[in-house]
Amino acid sequence: MRLKDVPAEYPSRDRHAARHRTVSPRSKRNGLIGPRSGETRIFLVASLLCLVVLTLKLSAQQLRPDPVPLPDRMEMRLLTPVVNIHADDDPDPPNLTPIQRAMHQGGRIFGMMVSVTLEVVVNENGRVDSATPTGGPEKFYAQAQEIEMHRAFQPVRIDGQIRRVEFTDYVRVYPQERWESVHIPLPEVPYMRTVNISLERTGCLGSCPSYKVTLSGDGDITFVAPDRPYAFVTVPGIHHARVSSDTMRELWNSFRRADFLSAQNDYTCNWTDMPSQTLTVTFGKITKTVHDYGGLVVGLPEAIEHLESAIDEAADTARWVRGNDNTLSSLRAEHWNFAAADATNLALYNNAIASKRTPLTDAFIVAKTPLVSADKNTPSPICAASASGDIDLVQRMLVTPAKASSLPPHVRYECLSMAATSGSIPVVDFWLDHHAPLRLAYPKSSDEDDDQGPQSPLFAAVSRGHISIVKRLLQRGASVSLAANDGHSLLAQAVDRNDDEHPGEAASIVKLLLAAGEDPNEEDLWNRPPLFMADSAEIAQLLLGAGAKVNQRDSSGGTALMYAFDPEIAKLLLESGADPTSRDKDGKSALDHAKEFGRKDSAALIQSALDAQIGLHHTEDPSGSPPESKATTTPPTSGHP
């Protein structure tokens, strides 16, 4: 607003101030005053802010740490729902579809399904910074990348710090969902008492639980699981419970939203050893069953697959299958006998201990449930407590510590072994103080597959890498010569641990065992000495220094040099006298093995050793005739030099 435009009603002091404002020539020249001076200031301030923001962004990008590879034993936890790709092509034509063809050709298969592989970088907030497709059907690259960029993961903590990580992820590609040709809507039912919904699951080549659960419209739940080995149900048998009418109504509406009646009756693949899921709905005189053996891979609609989980959730089958916080109240409602000595009850006791469900564990303690199992396939509960490493729990279960000494020797031995597995010094000392045997021979069984008792305490500690327990057992008189487990060398077990998280501990345990008199050339079931399994030059040097034979052979005629994946180990073996010309029973040399497995550095070292031998022969042969290299001789029929 210019001065001449100031209204007369403005106070005279304002007009006076405006009239006598001092203006420098420089301000006029630069346009900082005048009709648009306010707009100019706003523009300059906005420009300055933009410059500051841009500078901060560039600085943040420069300061952003490079992503670190996700550790091998760590998995990314997805926080957002899983989104899959469904192909548009017909999944069941006379000829193979591109997806089926890719499966048959073995191209980029994740499990038993096609997938797009992506190299992903996730920042400290769990958001995806970048996702680069690297394998799978290229026509799905863009779609898979978009799906991956919208995923969110649990931030990764490594060495106590939240880190930016890179890892390999997959977006699965499934065939088109298969429905009936005619849409059949599931009706609303006025009376839920006419409804029955059931889910039956069968086992697999693994730990898939076997059970059937039925929910009736009036709220009754019936759970049935076989009481047999490998059913993988914590509380087998027949169990009853109740579900609310609201939960039952919501479950019915889930079936309506999923368009259950329009699904096909059977979704079966040609693979074996997989679990099956059978959904059955009955209302009035109508019954519909959908059999799922293969899932989304054979066109099962995702909405139908989700119904399987919905039934489990509504019935809370987890209380019987694996146990949860509702297990105790459910068992009390059906008057469960917590004091029983049968294998089912003791297995439930062990599960409560392992799952750290204190109220359920306390129920067994109060009931004075037997601490020792008579069933060879069911560990004794007192030993399960020892495996937890909880000394307070062990003592509470025994009531009086003196009771420990009265337990049979084989039970104390089993408890000491499981305590060694846990890594708990207090529990190990407890059983040692109560005269647990350090080695106990079990009677030989005529059944080759029969378990010959638990691992020895020393073998258990070595196999878990618990160096403090190894030291304690050796101090208390454990013998390395008696600690092997069914032909498995104790020293080989220490060498073969491959502990990436604590790489120095394996070498320390090897050093302890060698100092205790362990034989560096002791063979395992396949005639392999520990040197074959050394995965670091430090361990290999320890073994060689203790007298390991560098050219010892296994049952296939192989030598340590043929197994040396690490070039540092290969170099050490060659410097220690390993023969690069040796061949195994298949006629392959160490150089052949190195090339076959892409070990270029090791191959170069072995080739140099062979060349050096040839040069040495040339120097020693005055005739100058080419030497006959051992690398080209016919392999020995016996597999030994």
C-alpha cells in the first residue's frame, strides 16, 4: 500500500512515520522497497528455506551409512500384509502356462512356486529404500518392485544398534485364482444353530500338526487330535470349549465375504509330503467342502486360504496345538488331571517349561506331577527344567535339593547333559554337586534307529559352543576319550560348529580339547579327521601343530586339500606338505575340486604348487626330457597312495 493510499482515518502518527521513513539509494536500486517490497521479502525467505532444505537432504544422503548385509541367521520380520502377484493366464490349459513351464524348467523357483527375486535395502525405520529385481519372470518385475517398495519391516538391530541392511527378498507369483463357472452366494442365515463349520489339517514331511476342529452355530467347539507320535499337537485327545455367538456370526460373515460356495471343491497339486486342509460348511441340508492340497500354487483363492486361519483363530486351536495363555483355563474347565504320570501329561509339562508359561508350570508343581518320565520318547520334566537354564525352577520342582541325589543315575546324567546344552553354569554345578555321572553307557538296542540315550554332557557343551561349560566339565574330570557320541568325534564337532557370531570360541574349544588329550586324527563315521572340517586357518594350524596328518584320506579317498574352500587354509596345507597330485576314488584331484566349486583362489594356489613340482623335476632331470607329472597318472583303484 502506497503512502497516498493511506486512508485519512489512519492515525496521524502512522502517516508521519511513513512519510519520514529513510530510504537508502541502495535499497531503491535493489528493489527492496517500494510497491512489491513485501512480496520480495517473502520470495527471498522462501528461497533461503528451500536452499537450507536441499542442503540438509544432500548432507543426509552423504551421511547415510552404507547398508550392511543381513546376518545369515537373522530374518526380516514383515509388518505389512503379504501381497502376492496372480498371473492373468489360465492355470490349467491343454499346454503348460509360462508359470508351469518355469516350474518344470526349474527357473527361479522359491519353494514350489515362481517368484521374483529382489535385492532390497531397508533403512533404520524399517522402510524400503530400494528394491532391485534380479531374477524371476521379467514381465512381473515392475509389479513386484512396486509391491516391495510398499512393504515395511521390523527395524534390524545388529550389535546393539539399529542398522540399515540389505538382503534378498521374494514376491511370489501364483496362477490365476480358480472359481466355479457359476457364482453361488452364501446366504445370510437367521438361525446360527443350523450352521456347522469344520477344519481338518493333516501332517506333512515335517512338523505339521494333525487335528480336526468343529464349531457349531450354538457355540460348541470340538477339537480332536490323535494321541500318537508326530501328530505335533501339545494336548492331543478330544477337547471341548465354547465360542461366543458374536464370534460365530462374524466367522459366518467371513465365509460369505470370501464367496465360499463359488470356490471349486478341490485344489490338489501333484507333489507329495505336504499338509492338507479341508474346509466344510453345513447349513440346513446344504454341505460344501473345499479340499486344499497345494494352496495358492494350484489356484486356491487367497480369500479361501484366509478362512483356514480364521477358523483356527475363532476356535483358539493354539491352546491345544502348541499351547498359549488360555491353555491352563481351558484344561481346568475340563477337569484335567495335572498329577497324571502318562506321557501326554508330562509332555504338556515340558511344553509349559520350554514356553516359560509360569502359571501352567506352577499348576504342575502344585499338583506334584512326577518329575521322571517312564516313556523313552518323553524327556523327564526335571531335565526339561534343566534345559531351560533356570536354577530356581529346578530347585522349586525338587522341593528339597537333597531329592536330586535320590534320582536314578540315568536321570541325573540326562539332566546334566541338558543343562550343558543350556549353557547355565549354576544348573551344571547343581547336578555335578549331586553326583550326576559325566559319562553313562546305555544298553545297545537291536533297533538301528533307536536313540542310544542323550549326548554326553561334554559333547552337548561342545556342540553348542559353551566354552565356560566345557572348561567346567574338564575341571570336574570329564574325559575327552569317553565323550564321543555314537561315532561322532568330539574334536570334529568342535571344528565343524561354524559359529559366525562367535568365531573365536571354536578355536578356543579346539585348543582346550587338544590340551586335554583329544586325538587330532580321530575319524568320524565317514573316516574324516577334524582337519577336513576346519573352516579357518587358525583352527587348521592348531590341528597341524598337534600332529594332524595333512594327507590323511577319508572313505572316498579325499584329502583335506580337496575340502579346503578357504584359500588361506589351502595355502597352509600346501606349506605343511599337502600333496596336490593326490586323487580321490573318482579320479579327481584337489585342483579338479577347486575348479568344480569355483574356488579360483584355491585353484591358483594348487596350480602354482603343481607348476613348482614340474619345475623341480626339470631341474633334477639332466636329460631334459619332460617329467611324468603325478597329476596325469591313472588314479589308484584302492583310492589310497
